[in-house]
Amino acid sequence: MFDFRHMERYRENGHLEAKLATGGLPRSIWETYSAFANTSGGLILLGVEEREDHSLRIQGLLNAQEMLEEFLTLVQDPKVASADLVGPDGGQVVDTGLGEILVLRIPPAPLELRPVYVGGDPYRGSYWREGEADLHCTYEEVAAMLAGQSPEYETL
């Protein structure tokens, strides 16, 4: 389990993404959602800042519950995301004592739902996760997922 009292010990990686989100729900959240869904899942933390030394720091959100509701509504829209993998219980507002943050748990998508893509076009909106980067899937990777095959990076 995540220990929010020691956030500075964590780093972004293949299963963890932090976004400051002080201006509202970040647009880049959807690339990360797709990337986690198409690989092995992960946690998105909103209201958490990545410092220059790559350590994480809780900044907090002024409207965490509103942001959660917005995310849960948008993830059901097929123009935004091709599949809702989180359901109503996939997100949680956590009061860390230093501020409220939003924690989104993104599970890996079953093969029959892959690729999970954003923006309505699987060839333009499919991503995968490598380290702390969300990488755009190639045409061949998307075609393989659409055919029900497992791309090599699934095992990373």
C-alpha cells in the first residue's frame, strides 16, 4: 500500500504517474490512462508535484472531489476513451494531511479491449508505458492489439 506520509521516497515509473493538476484535470491524463491500460496498469496521482530531483511532493487540490467526478464522467465518453476500466470505484480522494489528492487506479485492459485509446482513433490515440514515459503506439502495435495479439511490451 502507498504511504502518503513519505511521498518524497517515491518516483515516477512504469506504474506511477504524478500530475500537479492545479489548473484542473490535465489533458495529458488520457495518454497516461491509455498507456497504463495497454501495459500493466498503474496509479495516477493528481495534486502531486514531481520536483527537479524527481522526488514527489504533495501539493494538494482545491477541488479533488469535483475533479474525480469529472474524470469518472469523461472516462465513460467513447470520444474521450475507448473503454472505462476504472468504474465508479477506481478513483479516490485522499486527505494526506498535507492536502487532498486524487488517486486513480488504472488496471491493465483485458486483451479483448486492447488497444485502449483516446480521442476516437486507435491509430492516433493508443499509448504504452515505458519507465515514466507514455509512448505512442506504432501502426503495427495497434494492428496487433486489434487482432487480439499481445505486443512485446505487455510483459514489461
